Amino acid sequence: QVQAVESGGDLVQAGGSRRLSCKVSGDIFVISAMGWYRQTPGKQRELVARITMSGTTTYADFAKGRFTISRDNAENMVYLQMNSLKPEDTAVYYCGVTRGEDGYIAWGQGTRVTVSS
């Protein structure tokens, strides 16, 4: 079993930056990828950025050029550096850890980012 705990959400002014952190624990050897997703009320959860255990990254179009996903394998951490934040980036951000054998995603509890205009 894998667990993820996010931190770093806060109120940020438009144009500002914020770094989200996710601590992953448990059976980390089954993990194939770790990612950041976000959700706003009434909308489906959407991918922000994802990084595989081999280091391949994927970004949503809205995140390209502004957000960077990274990981620290020694500390079992995954980060999301968000720059040039916009009010439309306001959401609850979730860390999702993918299990390689079946694609199951273990979710953290979420951390809220609010971008004020």
C-alpha cells in the first residue's frame, strides 16, 4: 500500500510562485509514476504534471512553461514548482501515485491553492 501526503498550498497573488510537496510512503517499489492533479468544484480532477520512475515528465498544456515537476528519490518526495500563477490555477491540488501493476492511483488528501487577482 502506498500513501501520499501533500503540503504547501496557500493563498498566493497572481504572478507569484508556490511549491507543493508530496511525501510518499509505503510500498514504494510498486510505484510506476507520481503526479500532481487538480480539481475545482463541479469539474473533474485533471492532470497537471506527471513523472515516471525513469524520469519522463508529462505536462498539461496549461502547465507547460510555468510548472515544473521534480522528485527526490532518496526522500520519496515529489514536488510541483508553480510560477506565474493565475487566478484560474485556483484549485485543490492532489498528489497521485500510480501503481505499476494495474494503474491504480493512490491519492493524497489534497492541498488548496488560491490565487488572488
